[in-house]
Amino acid sequence: MIFQCPFCAGDRVEVVFNKYDGYFVYCDDCQAGGPARTDKQDAIDSWNFASSATWPKRQNQAKLDMTVGQLLDAFKRRSYWKKGKG
């Protein structure tokens, strides 16, 4: 299994072989690639390690975005009720 791209979170990733560099994983969405390895599974493992290292950052950003959205919604509701009562 190949994880999503650590740079753009794209799912269109594939293992590519180049006779000069060897195997590497390539993202069709943002054209990121690498690192190159002589073994196909080593290339996948290296890619997955990089992807898993950045996943918590993206997950935390999604949580933060959701929290900010919830705060904005609450503020709008509060402002609406203040106007209605005033």
C-alpha cells in the first residue's frame, strides 16, 4: 500500500522505475517524487515514512479549521440574537 502524497495529500501516486535512479514513488497531482531506491519496496517504505511523518500536521490543521468554523458559527448566532433582543 502506498500512502497519499506528503506534499499535496493527493491520492494519485504510483511507483515509477527509471534506469538511472531506480524505483521511486511519484505523485501525479503535484509531481513530487522520491526518494529513489534500488528496491521497489524500499522506495514505497521511504515514501510512506515521509507521508506518515506529515499526516499528524494535516490532521491537526483539519481539526483547527473545524474549530475556527464552529467559533465563527457561534459568534454569528450570538450576534443575531443580540440584534433580535436589542
